[in-house]
Amino acid sequence: MNARNLLSLKNKIVLVSGGAGLYGKCIVEGMAEAGGTVIIASRNLDNVKEVAKRFRERGLDVHAMQLDQGNHESVLTLKKEIKREFGCLDVFVNNAVSRPMKGYDDPIEHFAESMRVNATGAMDILREMADLIGQGGGGSIINIASMMGMFGPDLSNYEGTDMGWPPPDYFFHRAGIINLTRYLARILADKKVRVNCVSPGGLFNYQPERFLENYSKKVPVGRMANDDDIKGLMILLASDAGAYINGENILMDGGMHA
């Protein structure tokens, strides 16, 4: 097959949960630019509708639906709406994340809430969307984790800032989704569903100058990730070009941990 066709997402239905967030919008843009029909889903329906509208104004095929990942009925409703409106699902990007904890000393109830959405809720939507993909003959699931699920925090990045230390729940559930990826790659093989994971490093978002200096000097490419850096990797894993990639976690950190 021609390389352009291998990397095409034409006629593919793609769901990106949390598609209105920082990395989410980059992923949605890349999938749609590759020819996919992309659904973005989040709790704030008005917000995702506005994001989808801006993409459609650029000629990209992007649609908005509502999803509360911590609510099983909401997950089932999304599944039914996708089936009714699009007939199938080919790719699911599991990108939504809740951030109830703000630091190490937060109340333990915040940790429990994080697990309810980011662990139990993630497993819930993964099973339901895997079932929908399997009904259509197979496809791809891509979990979005983080380099923070692979390594402990580098506290020196925060020196000279008032950002505080990163919260522990994020490290916990991002590590869990990496190994859950390997589990699901085995379990879903009979449904012809490939499952992979991407662990990005930090995305530039106008962080404090001192943080940017601390961070960037540790990265061989000399900077934080930009909006385009994740696109090619996501298209690869979603398309036929990645048909023999399964059960992998790919670290995308500019060489920080090389």
C-alpha cells in the first residue's frame, strides 16, 4: 500500500475523550487533518461544541458529544449516540483526565475522586468503546498517559517558581494506564483491537519563565513539546501504518530521559 494511504484516516470514525484540552486539541486536529471524522467528548458540552465549530470552520470534520467519564450512564449514552449517528467506531483516544488533587497534602478524598474518574472511569469507557470498535471488525485504542507515569518527579524543574510540587494521584493513575494498555492488547486481540499508549512530556503552555528554563535545558531538543509534536505519532498508531504496533508505550519527551 502507498505510504500516503497507510497514514490516511479517511472513512475512519475517531473518538477523542477530553478533546478540548491542551493535548486533546492537538490530537483532534491531527486526526482530522489526516482525513478522519473526529468526535470530541467532554463534560462541558458547550465548550466542545465551540471547539468543534472552530475546527469545522477550517474544513475539518469534527463533531461534539457529551461525556462524564465518572458516570457509567453517560459512557453508555455516548456509545449509543456514536452507534446511532456514525454506525461504528474505528479509533478511540483515551485522553480525558480529571485533576482534583493540587498537591501532596490535599485531602485523601481528592485522591479517591481522582481514582473514581481516572482509574474506574477509564476502565469503564475503555471496555465500552472497545466493544463498539470490535463490533465494527476492529481498530485502534490509544491511551494517553504521561512521562510522569514512568518516572518520579524532577523537583528541580520547579525551583525558583511558585508552582508547587506535582500531585501524587497523576503519577499513580498514569502509571496504571500504561500497564493496563499491555493487558488490553492481549485481552482484546480476538476483537482485532490494537491497544497502545503514548506518554508525552510537557506541552508548552506559557509556563513561568524559570520553569521553562529549568525544563528545557534537560531536553536534548532544547524545548517543551509544541502543538504539532504529537500529531504524527497519533496518526501512526491510529492508521494502517501502525497495524503491527500493539501493546506498546511510546515515550515522547524530546529525549529528556534518554
